[in-house]
Amino acid sequence: MIHSESFETAALDRNREPLAEFTFQAVCTGIVLGIVFGAANAYMGLRVGMTVSASIPAAVMTVAIFAALGRKATILEANLSQTVASASTALATGSIFTLPALFLWGVVPPYWQIVALCFLGGLLGLAAMIPLRRLLIVQSRDELPYPEGTACAEVLMATTRGVSGAGWIFAGMAIGAAVKLLVGLFLLPDMLVLPLAFLPKAEFTLELSAALIGVGFLLGYRQSAVCVAGSLLSSLALIPLIAWLGEGLTGPLPPETKALIAGMSSDDIWKNYVRYIGAGAVATAGILTVLRGLPAMSAAFLAVARGIGARHAPRGNDRTRHAPRDDIHHAERGEYASTDRDLPGAFILAAIAVVVLVPALVPGVLGGHVGFLPRLACSAGIALFGLLFVAVTARIVGIVGVSSQPTSGIALVTLLGTAALFAAAGWTDLRAQAAVLTVGTIVAIAASKSGDISQDLKTGYLVGATPAKQQFGQLLGAATACWAVAATLTLLGTHYGFGGKALPAPQATLMKMIIEGVLSGHLPWRLVFSGGGIALCGMLCGANGLAFAIGVYLPLSTMAPLYLGGCVRGLVERFRKDRPLGEGDVGVLAASGLVAGEGLAGVLVAGLVAAGLVPKERLPMLSGIPGQAAIIVVSLLISWFLWRSCRKR
């Protein structure tokens, strides 16, 4: 652990000589890494509903890339690069939580529309957070630790003195990409399937995926166990139960209108029945999580409001101990230090005005191509919920971190509020549903962006960076990563589709169901409410409601490798009781590399399918028992790779 004295030294190092910060090389490196992690996170989020932070891996990779190019990166360059790169995570999170629902409705958004929605959400989150920086990052520095931001500062301090862990990130990326290409090019089978004869239509399935093993490692044993428990409930209880009860039925069981259960496979039962139960579980867990978090959200908003009302602009004394001598001299004259300078107020006002007015005035930006009055109502929703949740999220992540920020709940509240307004106005057709959904997209991205830049600004505060340069870097990151995220969504949605077992997009399915429920009411409510009861039982047992519910919705083939990764981390931490894994641990970096590598390779394979160079489906070259054995061997080798990386001190 690096203590505050080290952070103070890092900032005061600028007294001795000016440190390069906003350089062409740092910006370009950050943009490239942002595109990499943006595409990878979009791909992974569509598969398991989770994304990984890019900040620490990007910081370590920046130092390594600079070293490979023959120049040592300064701590401020590395910080600027990771700030630019991390902008992509928020865009991926907000978009994959909502936009796949448009594909499910058959209202496929054009590429430019996804780009616009991603950028507008990122711009709102950035602009609305800037006025809160001094209050939350500087004045509340003892109250709000911002855990990921502090951890990233520690990693920057360590890596700029000597690259550590970068090789494991790149090795993880190579392994993740190689495994995905072996599967995507049909050299190896993608799934191990073991029928369980003692239960009707029950199967144990395991997908060959380095990224899922990596995500499980990042989540840890407890969280991955909760996820797989929900999936086991679906695969070994619900599907066999429905199959057994349906064996004697002579007619179809609603909501299915044609096929008999007796003639269905386990996949068919999941598609026609279990996925609605899972969606109900996710919806219930999301709503209960929001209700449970309302006191914290209200307290966060009130704290921000009180702070804004009471604050006075901090001068040199607030940051003197973190500022160079020249900056201290300016601060004593009543000017802001370079380490306390934000982008100008004119930018903030103009950016917020653009985000609020463009959806209302420019047809086609929002989904559904609705008229002016519905677009105006959407803009009002963006302004109200966007500004509210940016403030709430920026404060909440200061305590619980970005990984625990309630993005799903924020999107859910936004959609419920906007859909209620549309229902009252009589706007209930499919076009209205699409418009409501895209309001949620912008607000979810803005809230996620607010949490992300808050952590980055905390890192910058600790290492003596210039906030205005970080903020401009985030703007550049959002302006470039939005193209990669949009391309990933378009490619995967067009050529693979969402909502199935390959790309289930669980949060987007939830948002779709919520909007349909409010505006049309056409849902198999008995199955949905059954899922709600399951989620409630899980939460009463002390499990993380959303993690358990996502497990109920997602297939066992996805959750099993996740649990394998969690088991590896559990074993590592059991044997290293004296030093638990932290955000900057080499094992965590290696797991992040697995996720990034498979994500990029997945997008590449989708591009090859789109170009007609690779078929969408084909039997693998290695099939049968040898193929099944290969899945087990490769999965164990990936697990060994993570175990081996954790032994590096």
C-alpha cells in the first residue's frame, strides 16, 4: 500500500522539474486502449451483463508501451492515458444495458444513431460532473475515498518506477484472443455438454471461454458462486420440472402457442419459459435494489446540494501542499493552481445544452422517430434524470466504488419515470417504446461516465495532475470510443442477434420488459412474477439479488466457467491470507487481459462473418470425445495461467 506521503511526494515532484502530461503519445495511447477496452467491454457485457474497469490495466499498459517505444512515461502521462482509455467503459456499460432491446423489437438503430447516443451520454456525464469536482474530490477527500481511483494512483506510483504486471496483461490478451479464434474459426467446439439422465432434459454445460474465467476471477469466489447458484436453479430445477410437468400435456402451454413441451429441447424450454422467469427475477432484483438504495441515493443528492449551496471557491490553501511553487504563488494571488483548474463554465453550459436540446430538435437521434412533443418529453427526462443521477453516482462511487454503482437501477428508474409520462400522454406504440428506451441509454451512460471520471479525477488529485487536461482527455476518449462501442453493437446485433444463449444481453432484456409492461402490458406475467419470487428468496437468504437473478436468466454454460474463475481466486486468496488480492495485483491484471483479448477476437470474428469470410455456424474440426476433452484441458490451462500469475510478487 502506498501512503498519502507518497502521493504528496508525487505531486510535489513537479516542483523540481515540469513533468510532461498532455502529450501526443499519451493521448494516442489512451485512445487506442480505449477503443480496445470499449469493444471488449461491449462484447463481454452483452454476454454476461458485466464489464471490467479499464483504468488500472490501461495505466500499466501505457508504461509498457512507452518503454517499448524507447521512452519512459511520466506519472502524469500514464495517468492522462488511462483517463482517456477508461472513458470507453462507461459508454459500453450504458449502451449494452439498453440498446439491444431495440434489436429485440426489430427497430434496428443505424450506426450513426448509436454513436450519437453514446457520445451524448458521455458528454452529459462529463459536463455535469465538472462543477462537482472541488466539492467531492477536494473538499470531501477525507470522507470519500474513491477506492478505484486511489488504487489506480498506487499502481501508477509503482509502475512508473518500473513496469510490473504489463507482461501478464499482454499474455492474457494473447491467450484470450487465441482461445476465441480457435472456437470462432471452428477448430475447437465451443461447449462441453453432459446430459444428466436422472433429470428430464437436464444438462451440465461448460462454455470454452477465457474471458468468462477471467470475469469470474475478477468477481471472486462469493460473487461467482451466487451467479452459478442461480443458473443451477434454472438448469437443474426449472427446466427439468417444466419438462416433467409438460410430458403429459396434449396442447401447448402458454406463452407458447404451437409446440408441445414433450417435443422441446432444453434450449426450447429456456427460450419459451425460463427466460421469462429469469427476466422477472432480474426485474424484481433491480427494483428492490433501487428501493433499498433510495436512502443512500437521497443522502448523496442532499449532501451534494448542501455542499454546492455552502461552498466557496477553494483557493491556494486547499491545494498548496499538492501544487508546485509557481502554482502556490498564483494561488496566493487568488488564482487557481494548475492542479485545481477545470474546463471553463462556458463548456459546461454549452455541453449540457447540446445534450438536452439535440434529442428534441434533431429527428432520428432518439429511437422510434417520434414527433416533436414526445421528443420534447424525452429531453425533459434526460435533463431531470441525467443531472440528478450524475450527482448521485459521483458521490456514491466515492464510497462503494465504480463496480458497485447502481447503473441498472438508474436506468430502471429513468425508464419507469419516462414510460409513465408517455403512458399518461397516450404514447404507447412501438415507436414510443423505442424513444423511452433511448432516454435510458443517455442517462445510464451519463451516470456511468460520472462515476468513471470521478475515480479518474481522484487519481489525478493524488498524483498532482491537471483536472482540465483530464477532463479534456475524457472528452477525447468518449468521442473516439463511441465509434468502437457502436461498431461492436451493430456487428453482433446484426449477425448474431441478442436475447439468445449466445448473447443474452440480460439488462437490456429487463429494460425491454419494463417498458412493455408499462406501455403495453403484453407479458407472460405469471412466469415473470414467479421469477420475482425466486429473486426475493435469494435476497432474503443474503445473496446479491442482481447477481443471483442474472444467474437465473443466463445459461449454465455461461456461469460454469465464471464459477471456475471464482474458484481459482478463492484458492489463491486462501493460500495468501497475509496478502489478499488488490485492484493492481498481477493476477487481476492477467484476468483483465483475458477479457480484453477475447472481446477483441470476438469482434474480429463477427467482422469476418459479416464479410462472408467465415460461416456463422459449422461443425468444429475437433469434435466428439476429443473435442470435449480439449475443452476441459484448455479451461484448466487458463485457470493455471491465472494461478501462476498470482504467484508473482
